[in-house]
Amino acid sequence: MLKYLFMIIFLIPLCLVNNSWWLVHSLMFLFSFIFMLFIYSYADFNMISYFFGVDYFSFSLILLSFWICSLMITASSSVYFSNYHSGFFVFMVLFLMIMLYCSFSSLSLLSFYIFFEASLVPTLLLILGWGYQPERLQAGVYLIFYTLVASLPLLLSFLKVYSYSNTLYFPLLNDYGSYYFMFYVFMIFAFLVKMPMFLFHLWLPKAHVEAPISGSMILAGVLLKLGGYGIFRVMSIISFMGLKFNYFWLSLGLFGGVIVSFVCFRQVDLKSLIAYSSVAHMSMVIGGLMTMNCWGCFGSLTLMVGHGLCSSGLFCLSNIIYERLSSRSLLINKGMINLMPVMTLWWFLLSSSNMAAPPSLNLVGELSLLNSIMSWSSFMFFSLIFLSFFSAVYTLYMYSYSQHGLYYSGIYTFSLGYFREYHLLFLHWFPLNILCLKSEYFFV
């Protein structure tokens, strides 16, 4: 595992070299492919070095991080062309990649916590440094305070676990959750805020709307997945309490997802619509993880990877329009099929994946989550029906409203997509749909 870590660390001096943007970009893709070649699909920890090792749950998420970070550099060429601190920008992306890599491959709860929190710093700097409106300061404060307030109790829980068992090594932990209720709440709360769960989701749309395209991609693509990964890891410590109290999070998550779907219908900002749809999708992942069964855990992994690629691709599309029109409002971004007909195809492909149409990975994930939640309680049928139906409705609303109709008469100049943009969208869409053919990998 250390060899991959050193590969990324040795890219950092290149940030100081002038005109090394595309070199770093190409090397990041090379590393993604190298990492992909060493595919591990059995469930035990392997590739163990000093503090790092992967099982296939973390392997999939590290590969997703590599892929999204490489695509972030592709998407942010406006930073490069305007020469707006492009070296420091690439450094931020690499630093974020190191933090994500370490947090997904940590074998100890404490090192996982440290890297989990450290991933906030580059995200905050991306939002503050390259965001669009002055409101990005408020968005940054929301992001920091929501996450830090929720995760301090988590650190105290880890210290408590250490005082009981004298180790924080994942495979050696057993169930400590039967001691008291607050331990269980503290343990899970930080991850639910990071996911984010309904009622704690207010930082997410704010952060997305103010973030630059790279910030939105990494937030939707990988940082939300840290919460799901954390719940998956700590569930073994709190399984006794989980059997008693998980029904609360499950019900709140699913009903909250339905309410957030209604919120999506009222959005006029493209980015905030996609951000709220992320909350709705993550509520199903929370439901799957809280059932604590095989279908639920594997289904949530599948949906996390699928949603990471799909949501990131949709943010790229909204950014492509934003770069042309300098507006994300659906009232201005109408009738795009008249102006960018080829881009409409990409809108269609990624929107259909977002509503879990075949052959996308989201479909595989949602079907298995459906299985898992229904086996837990058949009464959840109603909220699942509404979630699936409304996800199709708000996606169609977004697609038809932005692509069809009369275009805004104030537009006087326009350009079709560049090759770089089609390439970027293809690299989101292709793995999302090709992985469906290999879905048994996610159900080892």
C-alpha cells in the first residue's frame, strides 16, 4: 500500500514546476490504471503494510477516489487557462487524494479518524479559493462546523474503545455497543452528518452551490462516501445496540429521502437540484447499511460507487453550461437542445443513470438495497416506492426543463462542447455502465 502512497507524494514537487498541469493529470490517470490492475476481490484485508491495507470495500472506494481526482483536473481547465494559482490548485487535489487514500486504507480507527477529518481542509480551501460567489465563506463555515461538531464525540468514543480493548485495529474489535446508548449515538452521528442524512444535510447544498466544479465533483463523488465507509467499519463495534435502535435511522433516512425528493422539485438552481438528489440517494445507502445484512452492505457499496460517478458527471454537465452562460438558473438554461444538441445526449445518458435505469450501476445497487430493506421490514415498501418514483420525476424535470423549450433570448453567443468535455463525460459514463456487466464483483 505504501508504494501507491509514495507515487502520489512524489507528484507533489511537480506542482512547483511551471506548465506541469497536464503532466500531473496524465500521471494521475496512469496511477488509476496501475491501481486498477492489482484488483483484489476477496473479503479479507490484504496488501498490508505498516498502517495500511485494503479489503475489497475500501479497494473500490480508493479506485473511485483516484478516478474522480484525475477527472477533477480535467474538468478544471479554466483554472489552468486563467492561470489562477494552478500549481497550488493541483497541490490541493493531490493532498486531498492522499488524505482520501489514507482514510480508506487505514487499519486503525484513530488513523482513520485523523485522515477523515484532514480531508476537510483541502475541500474547504478549494471552496474558499476557487469558489464563485462571496457566499462561499458562509458555505465553508457550514461545512466545517457541521462536520467538526459531529465528529468530536466520535473521537471520544474511539478513546473509550481503546480504554476497553487496548487496540484500535479493525479486525481485533468486537462489540462494545452494549454498554450505553450515547456511545452508539456518538459512534454513528459523525458519519450520518458526513453522508449527509436528512435533518443534518443543510451544509451540502450550500457547499455544492458555492464550490468550483472540482469541489463539487469530489464532494459528491468521494467525500459523501467516507460517511458510508465509516458506518460500515464501526458497525461491528455497535452491532448489539444497532439491532435495537437502527430502525430509527433507517426510517428517518428513508422518509427524509422522500421529503428531500419533494424539495428537488422546487429547485431552480441546477447545482442545488443535483446536490439535493445526492441526499435522496444517500438516504437509501444509510437504509442499506443500517439493516446490517449482506445485501445491504454490498448494495450500499455498489450505489456509492455508481452515485459517485453519476453525480460527478451531472455536476460536470451543469458546469459546462455555467461556463457558457454564467448562470445555473433553470429559467435561463432552457432549450439547450437548440444550442448544444450533442450535449443533450450526455444529459440524457447521465440523467437516465441517475434515475437508476439499466444498464447503470445505480440499478444494481438500488435493487439490492430494495431487497435488503424489504427483508428488514415490508412496511418500508411505501417509502421505497416513493423514493424510486420521485427520483425519476425530479431527474426528468431537470432534463426536460434544461434541454427542451424556447431558449432564453438574451443568449447572443455560444459554442459547442470541446473534445475535453466530451472526454470528461465519457470517462464518467463508461465505467458507470460497463461495471454493471461485472456486478458480481460487488457481491463477492
